[in-house]
Amino acid sequence: MDFSLSPQEEAFRKELCDWLDKNGAELRKRRAALGPGGLGLGSLAPSPRMGPRASGGPGAPQGEPDAMQEFTRWWHRQLHDAGYVGIAWPKDYGGRGATLMEQAIFNEEMTKRRLPTGVGGLGVGWAGPTIIVHGTEEQKKRFLPRILSGEDVWCQAFSEPGAGSDLAGCQTRAVEDSDCYVVNGQKVWTTGGMGADWAILLAKTDFDHKTPVHRTFSYFLMDMHSPGVTVRPLREITGFAAFGETFLDNVRIPKDLMLGQKNNGWYISMNTLEFERSNSASSIQYLSTIESLIELAQKMRRNGQPLSKDPVTRQRIAQFYIEANVGKYMGMRALTRQLRGQTPGPESSVGSLLTMELGQRIEDFAMYLQGSYSQLMGGSKYAISNGAWQRAFLSSRGRTIMTGTSEIKRNVIAQRTLGLPRYTE
Amino acid sequence: MNFELDEEQVMLKSSARDFLQQACPKKLVRAMMEDEKGYSPELWKKIADLGWLGLTFPEEYGGVGSSFLDLVVLLEECGRALLPGPLLATVVLAGHPVLAAGTNEQREQFLPPISRGEMIVTLALLEASDSFEAADVRVTATQSGDGFVINGTKLFVPHAHVADYLLCVTRTKDSPNPEDGITLFLVDTRTNGVKIETLKTMTGERLCEVVFNGVSVPRSCLLGELDKGWPVVKRILIEAQVAESAWMTGGARWAMETSIDYAKTRIAFGRPIGSFQAIQHKLADVAVAVEGATSIVYYAAWTIMENQPDMALAAAMAKSWCGEAYKQATFAGVQIHGGIGYTWDHDMHLYLKRAKAGEVAFGDSDYHRERVAQMLGI
């Protein structure tokens, strides 16, 4: 057991820190010029922090004002030019060719400094890694460099109105027609769909009722600018529209944009869902949120003293801190296995369940600390941190739904990790 | 970065599990609950021969020279087997401070016989106040001629009734800083004026009241420096918190695995109960608790092994987490087993009771959360 870095990793960290110190200043300057409390980023520095979605993960905010989008694109270019996008991706496709450990170091340093990642979190986080594993050489050459550069923004079109947790209930059909598949159906919860250039799509390609359902889907790379694709924004609990519903009306997808084998799409989509950001990254993010929570507890007063002196508050914050660290070390155990090319152990699925629920508890507690002030939204007189906590609280309610509900996660842990039997009629 | 046990640690773990399965069956554990000594001297000799008692002592003192992390790996298995006896007390609460703070003579006097299984030592720290604060150390040692005279009552002293020596934490000076004026003595339990009475506990593990009534000890019994013993106590507590956490993790894992096995085979409503989501989700939550415990305990053990500055914080986090995790695993264990889990015959209650004992040992979860808050500067 050894938590120290190799000389190569240490050198990477040093170079990265120097670069961030140099460029972080320019970032803050440009960000400040946009005024307080942009819609998407909670705020960068000083205090409150980016909500879970603001750091450019698969759920990066959309529907931002143009200036904010331009700012994010500018920052993405800086990161990309310095080789900090796709750190563990192969060099041949525009990546840095470094290890997952260096990717983890990058995540940690960015989070410590409360810096945002760039655009296209879903492309870098989900679509790209899936293409690396399952794509043809041609598909890799075509798509991967443009994902990294931020030229192409990706979204995911898996869920349907009648198929969420039960994804095998998907009804969208793709029928062969000469050199294309013709796709009809409706997708929903398409995060970033309105601004996306490409989608990863799951659609039915076998209509024989006798075929086992998991063998009836194929996985497509779909041009969102194709005729027949319509995206309608859906307003969320936060009041903003980060996702939409996607209507597919005789959309023609060339056959060479199928990913992997025909009727093997189900298994590839399960693979995609495993490419969530590592647990350790989100735990480190929470550690940074907890710092802000402590500042908030020191600032807010009740019964004539700062809430940070209240024993119940101290217990709660300490518990969050402990849980975030437990999540962090579970993530490091998982990372050790990944670095050795081993299959994920129990700590991997279990860790993501802990951290997704922890995020909700932290955000809810931040509201509690604010008492009546917790009602005030951004833009209001007296609002704390211009409503960043309020927005983060609301969006945190989605954390146990997106990428698999916490109930589904528990089923998966019970059945795949603990080996309990499935319920069958 | 590598967060995994090495090959030798994996081997130590699996050989310890095999040995304990055979040498420490539940029949023995149950017999020891009723036994006057509370441990088996034959088994004690065997684990000494395996090198467990001197695992972390240098070879020159009859030890093996292994790391604290190695010990933690071993303690997990002891906790899983519910090994009865004063292993943690003798090695961690007494052996380690003798090694760290003792003179060469003291090391020679204590460590080789401990390694050989010929000497049992325990720590007498708590008093009726049940407090881990220096200010609450009220047992006094006053200078008298060349030596000291100890007076007062220690409580919840583990295994004192079978101990050859007590490492007794005393107050030797009143001072505005309560951490100043604490002194440790290695007291022979046969000394005049030492009266030991065992208390009846839920687990059957022996906790004792130790009364010191004008107990004269020579100056050579003093461990470390006069009045400057508190840092030694703090280090003992950090190690004890992690050692106890490891012990608890082993038991929690047993409770989880046993419940999973039962849920797979117990049929109700025509199907295994493990196929019901009510059971699956409960066990998934237990898995979070147990995998989390393993992760934070190994990390905390590593900080001690490497003398990292965050060892006190890591130990507090581990103890706080494990205090909850072991309870959660055994409470779920009883519930999932239903009626049979509530019986004396099933082993689950042995673990549930051990979880309650472990919860309060070396500070409960609330206590450690408050310490975490303090260390974070809140």
C-alpha cells in the first residue's frame, strides 16, 4: 500500500499546478467580467461553489447566456491546447496518452481550485470512451479529436417516456433501408440535446418477439442536425432547461455510424453507463463543497451564536466530511484496480451509491443552515451567495435519478456485487 | 499510488482466517463467555507461536518486525472470528507504548515475554467519569522517597483480572494545562494495594474495576517522562481506535456475508428472500458501510505506518464510521434472519453485542465526529 506519487506523476502534477496558477488568474478575470451568478456556474471563486453539474460532467448546464457559453468554450480551448482534455485517451486520437492516475491528479487539482472543466462533458466522459472501446478505426479518427477539441458537443439518447430505469423497454425503431437505418421514436431527458451536434442513440433493430429483449438493440452515432430530429426543451425543477425531449421522425443514419455489432447495442450502452466520472473525483468535489459549507455555518447565526458552534451542526458537517473521505478512499481502491487493468471490485458500485446520496444530504443541509434566507433565489435582495446554494440544492435532487436511480443502483449492487438472486415471476 | 494489500498481507489474512476457523470455533467463543479467565491459554500460546503477539515488535525483542498495517490485517480476521482474549490490549495498548516510550530495560522486560505469550499487559486509563480527556485523569501518583504511591480507581480496564501488568495513567501534578502532569506507570498486578474486580458485560469480554489503595511502585516502573505522559496516551488512543476499527470491520463483514448467504437460501412466498428488494436494498446499504469501513481503516492504518500528520484525523474518521457500520451490519443481520436471528443459538447476537462494545471503545461515533470538527477548525 502506497499513496505517494511516482516521479512521473509528481512531475505531471507540478507542471499542471504551474499551468493552472498561471491560467487560473486569467480565467477568474474573464469570469468576473461576466458579473455575479451566471446562470450555470454557481460561481467560481470566492465562496460558494459549483453545484455538482456545473463542473462539466455529463450533466453540464446548457441554456446558458451566450457570453457564458463563449467563456466556457474559451476555457475549453485553453485546456485542450495544453493537453488537459482526454488525459488518459490514446495519443493517436488526440489524447495525452497518460494514465488514469494522471487523469485523477488533474481532477483533484481542478476541484481543489474550484475550476470548471470545459464543454462537452458527455462527449469526453461517455461517448468518447465508448467509441474508444467499441468504435472502428474510421469512427475513432472521425469523432475522437473533435470531441476533445470541443468542436462537437454530444448528448445521450437512451431513455424514453416509457423506458427509464427499465431501459429494455425502449421502443424507438431503426429499420434498414439500403445504406441507412431509418429511425422513428421519441427519446427523453436528453441532457444538452438542444445544443448538441451528435448523440449516442439506443434503438431497436430486431423485432422478432422470440428474440431475448437484450439482443434486440443497436447502438448508433446520430447527427443531431439530420432532417427529422427535433429537440424540445424541458423545464426542470431548477427552472432552467438543461435537457429536452427528442423526436425522431424518419431520421436516416448511415450504416457505418452503427457502433459495434448489430443487436449488440444493449451491452454497449451498459458499458457507457459505467463510464461515469470516478467516485474519487466526486468525493473530492464534495470535500471542496464541505469547505464552503463550513464557511456558511460560521457566517450564519442562530440563538446569538454562529451555527458552527451548535453541536448538531458540528456533528452533521463532520459526518459529511467523514463520508466524503470514505468515498474518496473507496474511489482510490477502485482506481488501483483500474490502473492494474482489473475488473471493478465491489467498492466501485458501492462508492457511487454513497457519493450520490451524500451530495443530496450536503445540499439539503446547506439550505437548513440558511433558515428563512434559504427561500431567497439568485437576484433577490438578501440572497446568500446569489442563490447558488438554492440552485445546487434543487439540481441535487436529480443526482439519485440521472445515470440510474439509487434504487436501480441498489438492485445492481445486490444482484451483481453481492450475488443475490433476481426476482422473477 | 497503490491502495491494495500486498501479497504477504493477503497471505497473512488468509492463513489467519484458516487458522482461526479451526482453532477458534464459535463453541470456544461461547465457552469463553462463561469462563472465568475469558480466554484460552492454549490458544494464546498457539497465536504466540504463530508470531502474532510480537508481530509489530522488532526482531531483537522476539518480534517479527512487521508494520502496523500488517497488524490491522490480522486484527480484521481476529474480529471476524471473535477471538476472545487480551490481544489488542497487550499488543496495542501496552506493547506499542513500551516499545515507543520505554527504556531498553523496559523493552527487554516486557516485549520478549509478550511475544512468547508469557505476559499479559493492559491499559488502565478510564475512570468513573468515562472520559478520554486529560483533565479527567484523577488517579494520583505522589512521590514518596525513591518511588511513587498510586491512589484511586480505574474503570473499564480490559482483561485486568488476567493481566500481569497494568499500564496505569496517573496524575502526578496539578497544572493549568491538564495535559501537563500526566505520568504512566507499569504496575505489577501482584503489588500490595491493587484490587481487581471483574464486571459482568454484555459480550462476556472482561472489563474490570481496578482500585489502587496506596500502591507503592519504584521509579523504574515509570514509562516515559515524569509529567509528560499525555502524548504517549494520545498515540495509544490513535492506534487503539484504528485497531478496534479493524476488529469491527472483520466482524461487520462476517455479519454481511452470513446475511447474504441466508438471504440466498431462505425461501418465503415461494422464492429466496434475497430476491426481494426490501432485503436487497438493506444489504446494498450494508455493503456501503462495510466496504467503506475497509477503505477508511486501511487508509488510517497506512497513516500510522507512515507516521503521516493526518493520522489522528484518519483514526477519528475510521472509528466514527466503523462504530456505525458494525451496528448497521449486525442489526440488519438479525432482521434478515428473522426469528432465528433473535435466538441465543444463532451466532449473530455474538456479533451484535461485540458491535455495541466496539462502538464505545476508545470513543463513540459522536465523540469522534466532534473531534473531526475540531481538527477541521470549525
